[in-house]
Amino acid sequence: MKSVSTSFWLWLLCIFGFCGIHRFYLGFIWTGLLWLFTFGLLGIGQLIDLFRLRGLTTMSNMERQLERRSF
């Protein structure tokens, strides 16, 4: 299970220029790359993710549970 607090701390790495690391942690690789190379969509996407972080974490956890059940 992914943690909201860990996602938030990874989100804070944008202060040091590492935008999108929280998306890699949650399993959203393609958008993580997009955020990383565009500095979080010029900061706008990074700011939006601050408010969506709890929902993104919940969605990631639900997808993992569904993957486990399908095997």
C-alpha cells in the first residue's frame, strides 16, 4: 500500500527541481516523466497535484488491489 505522507514528501522534492517523483512512486510512469522534464508542467501541474495527492494515492492503491485479484 502506498502512503499519502510518503507521496507528499516526494511531492516536496519539487523545491529542489525534482518534479514528478511522487508520480513515479504511485506508478504513473508516463506522467512522471512528463512532470520531470517540464518541471511539473511549469509548476501548474505540480500545484494541482498537491490538492489531488490523496485521490491519486487512493487510485494507485485500488489499481494494485485489482491487479492482485486478477492473478
